[in-house]
Amino acid sequence: MSQARYIEAKQKWAEKQQARGFRPRAVASSDRLPPGQKLTTSFPVLDLGVQPEIPLAEWRLSVGGLVERPTTLTWDEFNALPQVEDTSDFHCVTTWSRYDCRWSGVAFTKLYELAQPKPEARFVYFTSFDGYSTNVPLAACLDDDVLVATRFDGAPLTREHGGPARVIIPKLYAWKGAKFVSSIAFLADDKPGFWELRGYSDTADPWKEERYQDPSSPPVPLFPNPEV
Ligand SMILES: Nc1nc2c(c(=O)[nH]1)N[C@H]1C(S)=C(S)[C@@H](COP(=O)(O)O)O[C@H]1N2
Ligand SMILES: [Mo]
């Protein structure tokens, strides 16, 4: 499927669910699997039809926006930061979940500490090398299981799963974790990302089944997303 048709199909799906008045299911299926999810042991690949190839010598991660110390890290500088490992479950909005994903990389809180966000910063906007973007409330990024991961299950992160580096936010649906991440911006106001502009939830809590925007809430302003 072409990229445009894939995006259109996924957007139509979200619109249909919204039009139907999608309502979260009341009960989780177990204490580990969020409601409406099915467990898989495979690891599906979801992207926009592009898996950008970024030579490590050219890779940069910029951390900026409302911060005291805007920073751009090279691959070597990034890898010289303290490394952490965390095992977490992965929940995709298209209803598959995968347990026990072992990620390692740099804790989001470490990047937060380096850049020193100003008190006005309340949202985080991630941008990727494939033109993807996603927005997350800052509070949700400050859990100690949130990482910019460069390794998965003990091996360097493959390109199909978002290498050289991707964001992992285990407590939210996986679209909130930008693969091929290139920049992290701290913002005062929320700014919808790629799927959030196309009907997906802003907050994306899998336990509350926040898959789509609530049709009764005001629509997200459809300003053109400059990254795409
Ligand atoms: N840059 C980028 N990040 C992305 C996506 C994407 O298309 N591009 N898809 C998101 C979605 S919808 C999911 S479910 C996960 C999929 O990660 P995986 O391909 O490693 O399973 O990445 C998320 N991050
Ligand atoms: Mo997804």
C-alpha cells in the first residue's frame, strides 16, 4: 500500500470509530493486558512506509524548546550519557500487545536534567527522521520507565524498529513513542502530532482505552503540521 493510502485508511478507521461513538470497554481482560488488546509474541513493524537510514556519523538528537540549555547530541555524546535498562510491555492502538520488551538507552529524565526545561514547559513534542511527530504531556514523560532507547533485547535497535534511537513510553499506546527520533521540544501549549492530527487521542492511556479523540470534545485545530 502506498504511504498516502495507508495513512488515509488509518485515519478513516479513527473517524469511523469516532462517528460510532467509540466507548472504552469497562473491564480489563486481565491485570496485565489492557482492555481490548490481544497478546502477541511476534513484534509487528508499524511505520509510515519509510525506514530512514541515518548514518551514525550524521545522527543528531536535539533537545530544545522552552529550556535553559538547548542541546544537540552526537551519537558518541548520546552514548556517553549514563545508560539504563528497563523491561516493559508494549501496547499498540491497533490492538496488539507484546510483553517483556527489554529496552536500554538514556532515561528521559537524564535529557530533562541536561536541558533544564523552564517552569512553563508542560508538553513534549517529538519529531523523527521520517517526518513523524507525536505529543505527550510532560508529566507522562517523567516516569523512570521512559527512555530514548538504542538497544532492544540486548542488541542494537534495528532500523525497522526505529534505530538508531526511539522513544519508549510504556504506560501509553506505542504511537506516543517516536521511532527514528531526531528532536525533543519542550512546549508550554499542547501541539498535536502526526496521528493526533488524524483522530487519535492526545493522552493515549491504554488502561482507559483512550484510542481516539472523544467526539464530544472540541476538535483539535487542523493547522498544517510543518514536519510532514
Ligand atoms: N517515526 C515513527 N515512529 C513511530 C511510528 C511511525 O510510523 N514513525 N509508528 C508508531 C506506532 S503506531 C507504533 S505501534 C510503534 C510501532 O513500533 P514497532 O514498529 O517497533 O512495533 O511505533 C510508533 N512510532
Ligand atoms: Mo500503533
